[in-house]
Amino acid sequence: MKYGPGDIPTLNQWVMEGRLLPSSTLEEETSGVRVQASTVTGLNFPVVAGAPPASGGPAYAGYYPRDPSTVAGPNNGQSLLIGAYVVGVIGLVTCCSGAFSLVAGIGAFALAYQAGRQGHPGAVWAKTLAAVVIIFAITVMALGGVLQSLMNGVGGG
């Protein structure tokens, strides 16, 4: 994809917007010579404190394109976290149902996982709640099967 032509102030604006990286290839308009952006005098790439210099140029802060699933939204996964807790508590309350509780636990874990991907620090606790619900559901289903077979064995003789 080509943009331009662009002078140094325009290119620096693109740097600040994250549209131009040190690793980007630039082409001189008249000669067609291609160079790496980090080698162009006058371009000011932001330096990340404590980061080692990138190969061929200074470290930089703007990484684009970004994966939208990892970028924090306006609530940083808060609504997903609330959903995970609600579904997790429903799973705990209905733990005697077995299969329904298992589905609720899996749903709660999925919501908590997404909240974690959006950067919410409380996602760890929601995942823990979901894991407890899943373990309870599996235990209830297993015990139910054992009790059912014992009842069939006692009553069938």
C-alpha cells in the first residue's frame, strides 16, 4: 500500500498516529530508492522507556495494526466480568442439576477469559469461580451416576 508523497512533518505526524513504524519502507518520490523509515533523518519515533533499541533504529511505542480482541474497550472487560460472575453464581446455585451447571460453568469461564483478554484484572477470580462450578457439576454428575447404579443394584436383586 502506498501513501504520499509526504514531507518530514507529515511523516512525523504519521509516526505519532502509529501509521509509520521504524520498520516501514519508504520510497523516495523522484528516484524510487527504498529505505527503512528508521534510517531517515528527521523522523522522531517515540522511545519506550527501558526498552532496547529495535533492530536498525530506536525503540518505538506505536504498534499498528492492533488485534481488536486484545485492545481494551471503554469498560475494560467489566461487562464481561459481571456476566461471568452472574453465570458462575447461577451455576453454583443450580449445581445439583449437573448438566445445566456444567454448561453455566463453561459459559462463565468463556466470559471470564474474554474479560481477561480485554485486560480486566478481576478475570482470574471469575475463572476460578467458573472452574469450581465445573468441578462441582462433574462431581454431582459422577456421584449421581454412582448412586443411580447403586440404587439399581439394590432394588434389582
